[in-house]
Amino acid sequence: MNGARMSMVAVSMMVNLVAEAEAHHNELPMPAVMFGVVAAVVFAILGFVMFSYRDVANRHGGGSRAASQHGGADSHGHDSTASGH
């Protein structure tokens, strides 16, 4: 009988712990929707930064265009006729 009583006490303690765990929950620092808004804003900023570098090589690279027309190396020593393998 003593073993059954200890088993009932253990089960009762487990039920109490589970009930307390369900009652105590952590509060988020902001509403859940705001996490998505923050992520969207960060991705938009990063997309704008990436978009701002669009066509930079053509704006600043007069040397590589001339080198590729002549079949030689550009101003940095890169051979435009190499296959890259």
C-alpha cells in the first residue's frame, strides 16, 4: 500500500507542475506580427543596398570594356580571353 501511495503523490506532484507550467508563460517583447514587420523592413533595406550596386562595373570600368574589345588583359591583369577553368 505504501508504494501505491507514493505513486499517487508523484502523479499529483506532476499534475501540479504541469498546471503551473501552463499558467506561467513568457511574454513576447512585442506583438507577434511585429516580428514579421521587422524582418520585412530589414529585407527591404538589404534589397535597396543590393539594388544600389546595380551596374557598378559598367559605371566605373572603362578599362575592362576596352580590354575585352582588344582581346588583352584589363587594367587589373585579368585576361578576358581566359576560359576561367
